[in-house]
Amino acid sequence: MSWPNRAEAPSLDFHVRLSPAERDRVDQAALANHQTSSEFGREALVTAADECLEDPPRGFRSRKP
């Protein structure tokens, strides 16, 4: 049985390298949130991207031509 796509477009793999300690920490957090590690990681990455792109970082200066 396949899972439904989370968006209109097909899902794409995204690989992240973690140390054993980092992976253990992610697994613990996922378990605490009743999620798989993949679900937790996806949500964390998308949330971080949304927050990063919400407002320009402080001290951000655009290049002038």
C-alpha cells in the first residue's frame, strides 16, 4: 500500500547525513511527538525553511547593481 503524496507533485527523496548521536536525538524527538523520524524531519525542515524565508535575516543587505 502506498502513502498519499503530501503535495500535488510527487514526493522526492532528500537525504541528510547525521551522526549517530544526532540520529538518536531525532529518533527520540520523533517518538515523543508520535511521529516517524521521516515525518519529524520533514516537518522540522519545512518549518525551518518557512521561518527562514518569512522575513529577511537581520543585517541582510541586498546587492545593488
